[in-house]
Amino acid sequence: MLIHPQFNAVAVQIGPLAIHWYGLTYLVAFGLFLWLASLRVRIAPFAQRGWTRREVEDMLFYGVLGVVIGGRLGYVLFYKPGYYAGNPFEVLAVWKGGMSFHGGMLGVFAAVALFARQRGRTFLEATDLIAPCVPLGLASGRIGNFINGELWGRAADPRLPWAMVFPQSGSEVPRHPSQIYQVLLEGLLLFVLLWWYARRPAAYAGTRGQPVWGKVSGAFLFGYGLLRFTAEYFREPDAFLGLLAFNLSMGQWLCLPMIVAGAAMWAWARRRDL
């Protein structure tokens, strides 16, 4: 069995200023997004639509606000609505932890919709641009989870070569390093598949010579939902929730609408392409 290395959560300490690894992984995620989206605006059909790096930078600003606000509100509403209803001022206590990917995603959708409206772009045009840029950022965030020794996996067979004890869990039970599973699945694998698909002309081509938007966004929703749903079978459910109906975790229940919406969006965009 492996033992979690028990990293120091603080990466750099300069006097009273402490820079945490988790904060650095967010910065890496935003930097990767900026780099990848800057590459995306150079390819057709985005170059033909006049997209620029400056717009990417502006959209990143909107997206950061969406991630932080949506991620926090999603955690409050999806995971602990009763607690925060009784302690409303703690909703703002983000330094105590508590962020939801699904809430962050909805926050980004709202932020991108606002950005697109202000710039005269369509919502799906903007989401098709950024969708392939997201998975590596997600992978960076999961690495932060692993460094912090949080969101550990379910109990694993001790004979599993990479089974790992997370002392933060309060037990010596060997567990799946589910954070690494998520890095590999919804991070690296999803990035490779989406990046490959999003560079194919068929991902946008329309029969009338105009680009058809929505297929790349739909592929992201479907792919992330499916891979996250799978990874959740190895991730320990939140202690205060446990497993819900049909022995599914809250994360899995939140992924089901993503899978359905992604498949429906892709099919709808595909029909418009015919």
C-alpha cells in the first residue's frame, strides 16, 4: 500500500503571506485556458468570425467570476442548503472550503452568456470556442485536491498496487486515489478527445456555408458527464450526504442532466448540419 505524502498545503510562505498549492493550481488552470483558447481563435471558423486574443482575455475574466460565484453557490444549494439557510453569513466564507464543479459550470455559462451578448456573439459560438480548453484546467484542480489529500476515494482492495492510505480520512483504510482517476479521465482523456474532435471541420461545417454551433459544446457536456459519473464510483461520497437514491452519489445525480443535455445538444446541432 502507498501512503499519501502529506504535502504541506502552503507552497510558498513569505512572511505573513501564504500561497497555497490549491491557489496555484487555479492559476495554472486559468493560464492553460488562456493559452489554449488563444490557439483556438486562430483556426477556422473562429478566425473567420474575427475572434481575437483580447476577447479571450476578457472572456477569461468573466469566466473566473463565474467559477468562483457559481462554484460557491452551487455547493451551498446542492450540498448543504439546510446548513447555510441557518447560517447565511457563512455563504461568503469561501476560505473555509466548499466549491461545486456543477455550480461553477452553471456560473461560467451565465458569465459566457453575458459576455457573448455584450460582444454580439452567440452563446454556443463562445462555448464551442472554450469547451476544449476546459479539461486541462479541471485536471489541474484535481491535482490540487490530491496535494491537499481531500476528496479521497472509496475503500480499495489492499492488493491494488496503487491503493493509498489517506491519513486525512481518519483511518488506515487503503483507498482509490480517485483524484488521480479524475485527472486522467475528465482531465487528460477528455482533453485529447475534445481537442481532436474540435479541430475537425465536421464539428462546425454547415450545408449552407455557415458554421453550425453546438456540437463541440454538446460533446463536452456528454463527455464530462459520462467520465465524471464513472469516476464517482471510486470517489468517497460526501460524509454528510452518503449515497442517495439507487446508490448514486450527489455528483452522479448532477452528472445525469449533463449527459442528457449534451447528447440532446449534439443531436440538435447535427440535425441543423444536415
